[in-house]
Amino acid sequence: MAPEQILLDRPRLPSTPPPLDWLTLADAFEAACLLRCTPLPAATGARRPVPHHRPAIVEFNREETAQRFRQLLGRLDVPVDHEVTVGGLRRRYELHRLSVPPAHRPAYARVLEAGWRQGRRELLGGPFPGASTARRVWRPRLAAAAWRAALLAGGRHVRRHILGVRLTDRELAAVLVRGAALLEVPALLRPGTGCFLVCVADGPDRERILHSAALEPARAAEPA
């Protein structure tokens, strides 16, 4: 009986959470990409840093970006408080601060963590021999979601001959390069001082990226 008792007493490893469905994955992945484009807000006091891909408080300097992040969290059943601060003298600016209430932060962190991990794997892990129809349809949609987030929240770098975004996140830069390939657009990754520049050529390549990353009509969140 002793060996059986030892076996029964052995602690179980935590189970792997089930994968997100495609609709939830697309929203969670795009929200995670938005956060990876955005620096952490200035902290007050001595606090432990929050992982940069899922902070509970995030600041955007564009209303369009803040509204998109809020829309995505609403579709993920995560409430968010939205505050707007106006500053500047000659040149006025708006700062949009969004914060997740403390009671919802664990669920928020889990879904964005899962969304980033699963979405990154889908884009960087291919090709998938014998992929299902759903996977063939949704992988380009995930690629478009990553580019949409980067164009909304990254440092847009536009020149006559290229469309590019500046990022500090190496993993997101790799996702954009692979995502562009899934959208049938060649992209270049150029390291810079403290950042990475991901760019596509002007003309048909630029238009294809912009068309793919255009905001779709809002999908209403499910009623609580």
C-alpha cells in the first residue's frame, strides 16, 4: 500500500487552460498587441513593475486607440474606467488613461496572457500541414489584428517610399513580419537605436496592409 499512498499524495501539475475560441482569441490578441506597443504609465511610489504586455492601467495619446482598446475589453467582458486629461499650452494634447477595476484584473490578465501566447504561436509556429479551414481563415485575421494594433498604438513611420512602425518589443516586431507574409506582403525588420522598425514598401504592399488592418464594424459585446 505504501507505493500507492505515495502516488496518491504526489502533487498534481497545474492543467493547461483550454485554448481560446477564434473570436475571443482575435480580440484578446489584438488587445495584447496594443499593450505591447505602449509604454507603462509613470508609477507613483515604490511599486513592483507590472509585466508590460498586460498592465492594469494603460495610457494612450490618441482617442481612436483608447476607444479601440476599450471596445476590445468590452467584447472580452472586462470593464474599464476611462479618464481623459487635457494638457499643454500652445499645443494642446489629450491623454487617455484606461484602468481595469481590481476585482476584474485576474481575469483580464489571464485572457490577455492566453491571447498573446496563443496568437503568437499561430503566427510564428506555421506552416501547419493539413490545417483546418478555420485556421486558414483566422491566421490572416490575427495578422491583420497585429498590424491594426501597431498602426494605432506604435510609432508610425511614414516616408514617401515606405510605411513602417517603430516598436520596442522584439517579439511583436517578429509577429508583424510574419503577419505581413501571411497577408502576402514582404516586410523588412530594421534594428534601430532602442527600437525596431518594421516597414513595407509604398504602393500595393502599403495599400494591402492598410486595407487588411482597417477597423471592422463593431461586434457588440454579449449582454451580461
